[in-house]
Amino acid sequence: MDLLGKKVLVVGLGKSGVAAAGLCLSRGALVTATDAAPAPAGAAELAGLGARLSLGGHRPADFAASDIIVLNPGVDHRRPEIAAAQARGACVLGELELGYRFLEAPAVMITGTNGKTTVTTLVGLMLEAAGYKVFSGGNLGTPLCELVSGPQDLDWAVLEVSSFQTDTALDLRPRVGVILNITPDHLDRYASFDDYARSKYRLLANQRGDDVAILCHDDPQVAARAGLAPARVWPYGAAGPRRPGGWLRGDDLMLNLGGPEDLGLSAAQSKLVGGFNRLNLLAASLAALACGAAPTAVQAVIEGFGGLGHRVQWVATIAGVDYYDDSKGTNVGAVQAALTALMRPTVLLLGGRDKEGRFADLKPQLATVTTALCFGEAGPSIHGQIKDLVGSEVVADLPAAVKRAQALARPGQAVILSPGCASFDAYTGYAQRGDHFQALVRGEASHA
């Protein structure tokens, strides 16, 4: 992609936007960087590199004057000024798509409503254990544009991809593409659940017949759309056999890569709890093996990986009660997975900023919940949806929820923060919310 002399507008100066602007400047583009905030982080750095800043709002004239518009994933691609720019012939793409245009290595790309970060991390570690030079990033950690701005000495790029990034995908082609699950999420941004599901499947649109699509057939929404994948499909799920593909047999992960022999790997020593994590291990193992990783390297990571922070993470046992931080569980599907993993009497903390989740869908899992404590902006709405399904109370905020949970929980029970909502009503992100929860549980803090 030739950027020399092109007028590029970068919209949204989050981490991804700053990386995209930096890449465009290094390739000789004339960059304007715009953000709704008057002084976003990274703006001064970009100005020093030669970018023109247009801050405190998005101005139609900036869109009208641009050849290329690059969107931070948090920017809604349906904005009218973006649609108008596309109509007159401007190229509109996301940061991940831009970075992909300059990526020299083949890529594994992982999407799904839940589990993306866990599986992306696992695949990266498995390939590294097999001796490959690997970059892991995308929606996770380092933006792709930051990687491709420098020298590339890679065998594989392992990329977590969100639906916001597939919305603006044009040429993305994963040599190995993974779709873990599709459950309702971000319905405040999509016109319908079907629109959201179609966005997920855009990840596979440019695959070819010699690529691999690893699809969870236990998820009805993923399985129903499997025919959309133009690549070789390797389905996986709890039951089997699936050849090619993967299935579970007790504590064993059974895998078939299209040959006459099945391969068995053991998950008996895995530190990841819950059936959903067995499926995550299965998906990651299939992806790593598809890239050429040795089974011994994959097995070593299965046994050694301790899990991610804020994802059903044990915090402490106090007065016989186990406390778990699942702050990364920002949608109803994640809450369902967390409660299924615990399978014990639990005080559940729900709340934050609503993403139009359907909390009544928790009905089967609420059978193990003794009390649901609903906090934050979405607290009253969540309470209204579940009050006839479980004992439910509205509390003001996370500190109040923790205090009430400590009073309610009995020895042998669990307390879990699995909010099912975004954190932005009170925190900068799920990590800050989870850190605050952990500090509250340990008695180390009373505010963020």
C-alpha cells in the first residue's frame, strides 16, 4: 500500500490510532489526527512527528479532504461523515487492516465473543515453545501497526480480532482463522444480533482453499454459518470424533489434522478451570498444530499456562469464602461460562455500563446463585431483568457490592465479580475494575 503523499485522516487517538498515525507518517503520508477529546494521550507525540491535530471533536471538513480514513476500533464506522467519505471514493479501513497491508508474515487470527484473549495467548506461547518467532497482538496488547512500523523478523503473527476490527476489514486473510463462539454482545452498536454475527464471520471471507478455519461446532451460531468459510474447516467441540477437527475424551484433547491418525494431548494438569477452557485449549492446540508446532511444545504450554488475569481468577479465601475476579466477563455469555465453571453456591456481582445484554438468558446458570448484587449504571436494569429468577439487590457501586457480598456469603460458597457489562461508568477499563475488586476483597482500598 503506497501512502507517500496521501492525505490520511486517523480517527480516534487511542493506542491503535496513535500506532496507525505513526505508521502513516513513517511512510510519507500527510496525516491529520482527530479525536473527540481535547487532549488525548499521544497527541503531542504525533504533533512532534509532523501530524496535524484536529481535537475536541470530529470536523466534517477533515473527512471531506482525506484520501484514506483510518479508524480506531472504538470509532463507529457507520458515522455519517465516514459514509459520505466512502461515497465519494475515499478508502476507509481500520487500524488492523492498515497494519495487515504491511505485514510480511502469515497470520493466525482469532475471534469470538468470549475467550479470544486466552486462545490468542495460548497459540502465541505454543508457537514460541515450538521454536517459531512470534508476534502476539492486534486487539490484545500491541497494535499491529506498531509492529509493522519497525523491522519484521517473524514466522507467525497471532492476532486477536474483535468484531469492530472485522467491520472495517477489506483484505484480511488469516492462514489459520479461529471462531470460538458468537453470543449477544455490543448490541448497542449493531442493528441486530445477526449483524454482529456476520461481522464475526467476515474474518474468514478472504481465506482460500489451502487455509484452515477452526470453528466451534458446539456453538449453534458458529456451526450454522460454517458454510460461509471458503477454507478447509476443522470443526471442534466436546463430543466426537471429528475428523479433521478436535473433540474431548475425558481429560484428553483429541485432534485430527486430516490424516489417518488421531493425536491425543492431556489437559489433566491444566490450571484452567471450566469446560469452556477445555474448548479454548482444544481450539488453541488445533491452531498451533495447523501452523506446524510440535505436539510436545503444545503439551508443555497446556500444562504450564496459568491463565489470564481478571478471567475467573482466584483472588483469596477469606472466612471460608472463595473470591474470584472475572472483570473481563463483559457480556452475558462470559457470565454464563464463569458460573458454569464454578458450579457451586455463589454470590454474583453484576453491573457497570450496559451493552444491551439480555440478562434473563442467565436463567439456567442462576440456579447456583444465592444472591445477585447489581451495581453501577446498569444495576437497576439488570435487577429488573432477573429479580423474578433469583434473589437480587441493587447496590450503588462496586465497593458497596463487595461489602454486601462479604455479609451474605457463607463458608464453602464463592463470590465472583462477573459483571456482564462494560466498565466505563466508573473505570478506565476492565483491568482497573478487577484490580479495584481485588483490593477491596483484601481490604487494601476503598476506592479506585
